[in-house]
Amino acid sequence: MKKIVAVTSCPTGIAHTYMAAEALQMAAKELGVEIKVETRGSVGAENEITPEDLKEAHAVILACDTKIDEDRFQGLPIVRASVKDAIKDPKGLITKAMNMEKKDYVDKVFEAKKEAKEKATGVYKHLMTGVSYMIPFVVAGGILIAISFAFGIKAFEKKGTLAAALMDIGGGSAFYLMVPILAGFIAFSIADRPGLVPGMIGGLLANKLGAGFLGGIVAGFAAGYLVAWLKKTIKLPKTMEGLMPVLILPVLSTLIIGLGMIYVVGEPVAALNKAMTEWLKSMSSGSAVLLGIILGLMMAFDMGGPVNKAAYTFAVSTLAAGQPSTIMAAVMAAGMTPPLGLALATLIAKDKFTTEEREAGKAAFFLGISFITEGAIPFAAADPLRVIPSIMIGSAVTSTLSILFKCTLAVPHGGIFVLPIPNAVGNLLLYAVAIAIGTVVTALIVSVLKPKKV
């Protein structure tokens, strides 16, 4: 028996979402087709489609009047329709889905997706969801702030100027939304749509109370787990279930999170946030070297994995004040070095790499200058015991030199493409020197450690 998976979602997420799901299920039963329908209503996703379901599925029916993430269905034939279509002609949609061809590579696609999903679970998954939604705000704000600095580091202080307007858009707006978006989507990852309201309001309060980035993380997790608990705990009669998503959950969760942030969490986290900021400002040469080494090692250790992302997230938090950051500069430099070093190694030690690896080195160069550390992964996967220690040492050298040279960065991403923006990078020449030295160190160590190819 062929299996179909489907998603139904109407704008209000109350009635038609479930009517469409029921219609599809009844039609599938009559046609002798196995179906699983995920509903995305106002209380979030229910009867969720799993990677196993996707692996078994012949096709997907998306009866949705709202935007949903379609990435997980990559490789499967998709029938797109409105919720009304599913209610009026469910048999027609199922028949159309059954007649579509399933591509041969689907199993491989979903095996890879399943493996990646299993690696990103729990707290890390929720934090990275928040970070992924936050990053575009940080990038947009950071670039606009950097352009404002191009008129002079303090040009924005003069009211009515273009520099002031850019700073207001980038720092006063985009950066101000950074923490609420982070908190809101951490909560969203845990509790789906109902988590957004208390999460974002908790994030706004974190801004107001001075708890900043750390307060936003606390608010996001607290809001998400609170809403998830309330959804399971509060039971209402069928006639009153519509009150849950529009009244009970948002009001109750926002009240609890808001009071918690104001009276319990805000002050101590604000004090911790302030202490961390002061420590970063007053770092001695010794502590700066230690921090540089740690950040460099973290950036290269898993090349885009949890450890790398932890260092990157910490660096992004130092941009919250809208000022160029020493830590952000060190982290971006350390993230560029691994693929650049390996690309250089394929040129200076050609006899130690296969033809395919030498070709991969060309791609690694462009990934490196774009600050995409993952460009080193193919080399690390092929020879982890030699490559990973080499790139970790090179990145540690780069990040440490960047901090010692007092290099700063006003944007969270972009690689060499942000370097030409005036004042985006502090001590630009020395910054380039730090990256170059780390690249050479990486290449030399790899070249020494790797054996010749026969």
C-alpha cells in the first residue's frame, strides 16, 4: 500500500485546518491509501510527520493557506492546494498525489536529513533555531552600522545626518530586535507558535532590564518550556478549546514570564551581563591570549558544529551594543583560516593530496574567504587525526593575533567582502596579517603531518 503524507493549515488555525485533515483521512480510507496528516493549527503542530514517515511516503499533499517550511519534503513529489480544495475534493488530491513519480534519490536525501536532525536535538537545537532567525537581523543591522561608521566613527552623533539615520536603523531598530527575535524563536522551537508571544516579550524585557543576550536566552527557554507545560496541563471542554491559543496561553504565559523577568531573572542576569562586558573591556594581554586560543580552538574543532556555533553565538552577543567587537573579529578570522589553510596546503604539498582533494582545495579557498568554515569538512573527514589538530592550531594562532593586534569588527559575517567598508574592521592591515599567518601555520602543519600519496 502506498503512503501519502499531508499537512493542513488555515489562516486562523482553528476550524478548517481540522476539517481538511478529516476529509483527507476519510477519502484515503475509501481509496485504500495509507495517509498521515499533520495539522498546523493555532496550538501548533499536531500528529507531526517524522523522518520515518517521509522515507515511506510516495508523495506529499500540502493543503495550506499559510506559509510552512517545505525543506523537509525535498525530493518528494508535492501536490499544493488550499484548505478548501482538501475539504471539497480530497479524493482528487490523493489521486493526483498517487499518480506522481517518486524520484530515485529520495531515500538518500531523507537518510541524510534524518542523520542531521538526530545530531541537532534538545537545548542545542532550540538555541540554534533562535540564533538562525536572529542572524539576519544582526547581519542587516551590522552592515548598516558599518556603513554609518564609514562617515566617521562618531558621525552618527550629529542628528539629521545620513550616518545618524543608518545608525538608528541598524543599531536602534535591527539590533534592538535581535534579543526579542532570539528569545521568541527559542520558545517557538520548543512550543511552536504559542511560544512566540511570551518569548518575544521576555526578550524585550531582557533588553529593557539590561539583561541583554543572556537574558534573552533565559526568557526564550523559560517561555518555551512553560507554554509546552501549559498546553499539556490545561484541559478545556471541546467548546472552549478555541480560547487556548488566542486567550489563555498568550495571556497566562506572558504574565508569568513577564513577572519572572522583572522580579526574579532580570536583575541577576543583568549584573552577570554587565560583569562579562566589563571583563571583556579590561582584558589583560594574558587573558586576551587565553581567550583567543579558546575561541580559535572552538571555531576549528567541529567546523560549523555545536562547538563552533557556541563560539560564534558568544561573539555575536558582543555586537549587541552596536559597537565594533574584538571578539567578533577574532571569531570570524578563526573561522576563515581552516579552509584557507587547507587550500594553501593543496598548493604547496601537492604530492600529499589526491587529484580530487586538490580540486576541492580551489573550492575551499572561496569558502574560506567567505567565512564558511565548513569548507574544511571534506579534508577533515578524509584524515581527521592529522587535519583537525592542524586547523585548530592555525585558528588559535589567528584569533590570538587578532585580539593582540586589537582588531575589531562591526559586522557578524561576510568574510573579505566586508573588509572594504571603511571602519567596518579596526586595524585592517594587521587583521589581514593575522589571517594570513594562521593560514600559513595551518598549511605547514598539514603538509608536515600528511604522508605522500603513492
